[in-house]
Amino acid sequence: MIFKGKVFRFGDNINTDWIISGRYKFSITDMKKLAQHIFEDIRPNFYKEIIPNKSIIVAGLNFGLGSSREQAPWVIREAKILCVIAKSFARIFYRNAFNIGLPLVEADTDSLQEGDIIRVDIDKGIIKNITKGEEILFHPLDEFRKDLIKEKGIINYLKKYQDFQI
């Protein structure tokens, strides 16, 4: 599984309220509409910067801390962002992201800058910075997490592999 796109850089401790403000929690239930407000409190008009299916969020430590609201990873996926790469993720965000099939990669992100074009090989555990000609290694995802991504989340995975009934 390979993702190629433009880096959109964020810092450390990006909380779920910054990903999607809590003020929309009950007023906008359509995820496509909610995604239009992604990161608006810390990066106004970010939604308009996104190149659908060609954008990658890169951050520092503890991405996704804060509330356990599931809308945070949902709006990232609905905004057609390919994946999120960070030094570390808040555990509840990490779990919620894979539960909906949003790819997350834990890696050293220090050398990745805003605007870099990168290629992320989930199977081999390699981030190739095409802009700079550098590589970053990370621990490849296990088969279960790759299956969650392929199936677009835990519900579809269970339907396919566990004869799950909703």
C-alpha cells in the first residue's frame, strides 16, 4: 500500500478540538460538510488547501490528544487526506482512526517540511521524501491494521472476515 502526496505540516500536541471544533459536534452531522471545517481554528481555510487524495498531514508528538470524539479522524478521511504521519499519536485517536480505516504512521517527522512531496510505503516501512531525496524508516503496519485500511474500517472488516451482522 503506497500513498504519495504533498506534506501539510502541523506541530506537537494537535488536539481533537483543533482538528474539528466541538462547536460543530451536534450542529453538523453530515461528515462531508463537517470536513469543510477541518483545522479551521488553527489554520483558517485549510480545507481549501487540501488536494483531494494527494495530501498528507505530518505532525510532531501526541497528535489527536483530547476528547475521544470520533469526528476528528472522520473529518480527516472525509477531506480525502491520504494519511497522517506523526512522531506519536494519542491512543484513543489512534484506535478511532484505524476503526474507520484512516492510515496512521508513527515516524520521525523532523525532516519533513510543508510542501514536500513524499511517498509512503506502508508495507515496507519507508517514507521517501521525493523533494529532498531522503528516506525515513518506520515500523511497517501489521496485517490487521493494513486490512482495516483496505476495508475502510472495523465494521467492513468484521462484515467480511467475521460473518458479522449489524
